[in-house]
Amino acid sequence: MVQRLAAALTAHGNAVTARSCETLTAPVALRACDVLGLAFPTASSYAPAPFRAWLAALPECQALPLFVVTTASYAAGDTAWYAAQPLKARGYAPFLLANVLMPNNFYIPPMDFLPVTPPQRIPKKLEKAQRKINRLAELIHTQTPHVEGAGLFGRLLGIQQRWSRDTFEKRLFKPFFADETCTRCGWCVQHCPVDNIVLDEDGLHFGAQCCLCMRCYSFCPKQAIQATRKTRNAKRYRRYAGPEGKRYAP
């Protein structure tokens, strides 16, 4: 989504620099930009934990125009609005808060009532997402105010999802583990955004900092990482292969 939004903004004549919070080693140089954009996936109407820490480190400013775009598989609630509120108090000026629906990547017990988006449905879903991205790019280019999710339904959904996450997540989800098919290639260790996975002579160890991004689970080259014993059934618990339908190489 970020790549396509950057391309659409560039087509409007904007100079766009897209960076990942995982690769930034210093705070954003705000004086070098006219508009700051934030984009992240929805995690129970929160920004993901690593991104929340990055947001908290953003410096104060004076009326810097800000847009926030989130992604979700079904509904984002007030995620963008909620993330922007602390930034307003630090001098940012949000003018666009929006969400783009993308394929679903979260399908593990016990939250297995919404299946992973099948490959044949992904192109149509991405086409719809592209149309939304193009509309948002026009609004961002002209800095036209546009707010999604701040109405009654969005706020209630956001409150309910955050309450559910805070109340039940630690009880519902057990740590991931690697089964006997693990080759110890180290892909998951290298790509975990919160450094939650350690590889030693005894195998893989998963800590308590998991943010449920699903990266290790979805893209393990051998599908060796399991959420529960049930997910060994690869036909029943099919894993998300990304919007391009291609699994990462180790």
C-alpha cells in the first residue's frame, strides 16, 4: 500500500521519500519535509507495538501537515484518528485520516473465523485498494481535509477492539514455536520487527514481546513455525503469501 501510495503521489508531482520505521536509526528530519505521512497496519484498532514506540519518539513541531493511512482486512475502526490524537498535542496538523482494505493475513486459533484471503480473490481486492489509494493521493496532494473512522460507529468499534485486545490477547494467544521441520535458516530471527526470536544450539526460542505481525508464521520457508498444534494442518490453516502471492525466500 505504501509503495502504491508513494507512486500515486509522485505522479501528482510530489517528491516522496518512503522509509520503514524498522530501518530508521534516527528521528525523522522534519525540517526536510513539507508534509509528513504515516502508514501502518491495524492491530486491534492500535498501531502495531513497534510503530507506537516510533510515534512516541517523534519530536514536537509547529503545525506540520500530517496524513495517516492505515490498512485492515475488514474494518479499522478509529485507528488512524486514535494514533493522530497524541501527535496533535505535539504540534502536528492532521488533515487526512483514512483506511485501505487489504487481504486478510491473520488466521490462527482461536481467531480463526475469518479465513486468509484466497489467492484468486487478491487481484480484485488489490484493484479496489488501488482505486482508494488514487483517491487518497489526490486529497493528500491538495491537502483536502478528509477523516474516516471518527464517527460514532468507528469510535465504538475502536474502543471495543482495544478493550478486547488489552483484556484477552495474553490469555488467547500462546507463543509461536518451531516444529521438527525447522531448518534453522534464521529467516525469522532476521526479520522479526521486535527481536522476539532467538536461535541457539537448542533451536528457536520465542520471547514475550511478540506483536502478532504474522511475518514469521506466514513466511517461514518451510512453514515450520506453528501457532498451536492445529496449525500443522496446512490445508486447514492456509498461510498468507503476501499481496503478490509469492513467499519470501530464506
